Amino acid sequence: MRTIKKLGIAVLAVFAMQACSDDFFDVNESENNPTFSTPQLTLPVAQVNTAAYVSGGYGSINTLGNLWAYAWSASGSHIWYTEETRYEVNSTFRPQTWESAFQNCMANYNFVENYGRSIGDTVTYSNYTAIAKIMLAYHYQIIVDAYGDAPYREAFQGGENPDPAYDNAEFIYDAIYDELLLAQDLITNGLSDANVIVPGSEDVMLNGDMEMWAKFANSLKLRILLRQSEMGKDLSAEYTELASNPYGFLGAGETVYANPGYVQEAGKQNPLWDGFGLSFDGSLASNAEATTGTDYIIDFLQNTNDPRLRQLFTPVGELVPFEYTGGVYTFDGIAQNDNQTDPTAPQSQDLSHVGPGVLKGPTQSAIIFSSYESLFLQAEAAERGLLPGSAQALYETAITESFTELGATGAAGYYGQAINNVGYAASTNKIEAIITQKWIALTGTNGFENWVEYRRTGYPQNLPAAPNATSTTIPVRLLYPASEVNTNGPNTPDQTGPDAFSSKVFWDVN
């Protein structure tokens, strides 16, 4: 099995960056135009920032998604995640979801994308341009899925255009799809051109494996297309191109990770571990005791005899690092907001916390796009008749990959059960089964996708909204942050609190 895991390093290159501090998690001082840099120095900074943004600690989109997909909660001994689980969405709610994307990630990728053009040497740096295009598309899809319209054509112009106009969300989706096609063309042309630089260890995701980057692009294209599955939009030409694309999709053992050389030192640990496992000095991380599984997901896993329960969550009262040594273990969760409304709510020691399959250690790699997400996407496309292939085989391989990532065993026995939304043949609605299994597989590491997919499909069915929240329905979008309203007010769409529950992104037609 081939695992696309970059354990090495580029740390020295990032440390050498003139526009960075000594910490490789920092970004360029110039958020729009890192003047004193090169693609080799800027790319790893952008990638490390992506890892923290997507799968990191409290402020990551992973954490928000795990809360809004009703997988994580807070124990009665911690008043935690109050705004998130009460759905108190306004212009001051999680501004980093917008700000960090544009300032820490996308501005750096934009610099990498345009570097060759700026020095009149586009061929030499075409691989870097391709990688940057792919990662900009990756981030723009997140922005659109969370907010809707956004600056696109006029973005990243700095002082030349401090008030960029907004582009329509559907236009952005179409544009980033085209950018992914251009990126693949650049990769194809570069494979046979000796003048093109092949990135090395400074590419802390795929170590310069450009064919894997092309597979990543295809998997992202499929995600973009399927996000629009409920619209009735004719995308047959795009699916035809995907079916014949020579690069294929990310498959078994081909997860895209990021790892710049995470070590057990201050500011240099894997950001997910740093937020929910242990701090660099061995003390509990800030969110470790507070974060628990919900009663809903733990009951679901127990009722379907899912061995991944032991890896997604710890036994009652335990925290990572944790190792099973035999015996009988108990798992229990808590409803969201019980920690705020019930004085007798279970305390931290009475509940199950984020488990050892998610939190592996300070040096673990961050998941950017998993093999199992790609396989679930392929399974859905096959089931809908949009791509060739056996939907059942892809579904079962995806579950197996999830088990492998978490360190669980018994995948075949699990999906061989005649249980709805577990066994493929036993499932009455195959799309529901695929999305439900994706929800389990992405819990802990990419909760944002679970929130988005629930909005698209309504699965898992009967997923509860948080009790005692400001709304009886899960939010359908984020609101533009106050920083954007204050600096780009004439262009920022008008929004109020109710819009978070009623003003849907263009593909959300349910």
C-alpha cells in the first residue's frame, strides 16, 4: 500500500525565509505580496498554514465541522464551544475562517502561482504554478461552501485594489474547476520538459510527485461536481472528461498529508495534536478534557458494532495518549449544550474524548485530502451513474481505508453486516449509506466536509441540531467577518444573523 506521507522537511528553507519569523507556522509579513521570497520558500509556509487551518486546533474548520456535524461536544465540567453549539453566528463569529484563508494560506499560494510570470520565467516554475492553482481551488471551495460569494478576480491585489469586488459563488466554482484543468495541463507539459523545476522536500504535501498532484486535482474536481448534484445542472461534459482523464483519482493508500517535520517542540507540533492531545511539555492540551463525543455518534457507532469507536473516541474517563490493554471498556457521550444547561451534566471523567486513532502523537501528519474521501466521492459518482466503476467496491474500499487510517481492524466484518447504512446490499438508500459512512470516516479529521455534505444531502438522516440553541436547525453558512465588512464594506454583501439559517449557498437546494 502506498501512503503519500511527507515526513520530511523543508524546515530549514522555511526558517531561511526573509519575510518570516523563526517559527515555521508563521506567515509572510506582507500578507498579500511576500516580496522577499521564492516559491521554494513560500510554498511550505502556505502548506503548513493550510494544515493548521483545515485540521488544527480550536479555531480550525475541522473543529467547527465536528461540532456542526454533531460529532463533538463539551463535558459538563467545561463551558466550551458555547458560540458554536448555541449557533450564535454573527460578524464576530470565527473570523479566522475567512481571515486565515485569505491572509495566511491563499495570499501565499497566489504569490507562488504568479512568481514565474513576475520574473518572466513561467516554464521553469510551472510545477509550482500548478500546485498553487490546485491549492487555491481547494481553499476557494471551502470559502464558497462556508460563505458563498467572495472576492476572486480582484483578490490579492494589495494596495492596488484594497476594495476587491465580490464574484458570484457559482462563477467561482466554475472558475476554480477550470483552474484545476489548467494545473493538470501544466503538470503534463512539465513531465517531459527538462527546464521545469520539480519541487522536492519544500513540497511538504507530496514531495514534488506531480502525477499525485494531478490525481489530487481530479479528486477535487469530483468533489466540486458532486457538490452540485442536487441542482439539476448539466455537468455531463465534465464527468466525461473526468472518466477519461489519464491521471485518475486518489485511491487506496494515497492520502494527501502535510508534514513539514512536526516535532515535540513549542509551536512545531502537529496542530491537531497540539490542540487536543498534549502540549509540547507533556501537559494536557487546552481542549483535551473539554472535548467529548456526542451521545448521538457514540450510540450510532455502538448500535452498528463499529470497531472504529475505540479509535475515534477514548473509553470513559481516559485521554490520549491511551493504549488498549484488554478488558471491558465503556464509552459514553453527551448532548451538545448539556454542559451549559444541566448542572448535573456528566463531567469530563464520565465521558469519552477524542481518540487515539485521531490523535496519534506530536509528529503525526495532517490530513489534507484523504484516500477514503476520494473513494467515497467515486462511489457516489458510480452509484449515480456519473462515472464508471463498482459503487459497492469503492464504498467498501473507502471503509477499509478509514479503518487503516484510524488503526482499527475488522473492516470486512463490519461492512459485511446486514445493517442499513453499513452493509451496501442491506442499505435501502445507497447514497445515504455512502454519505453516512463518509460522516464516520471524516469525524475528527475533516468535520467541515461533514457539515457541508449534510447541508447538500440531508445525511446522516435524523442528525440532531444542538438542543437549547438559538435555532432549531443547523446553520447553513457563516457570515462575513467584521474585518471584511469594515475594510471592504461597499462590496461585502449585506447579511444579518438570520441569514446563517436561511440564506443558502447556491448548491444547497434542499
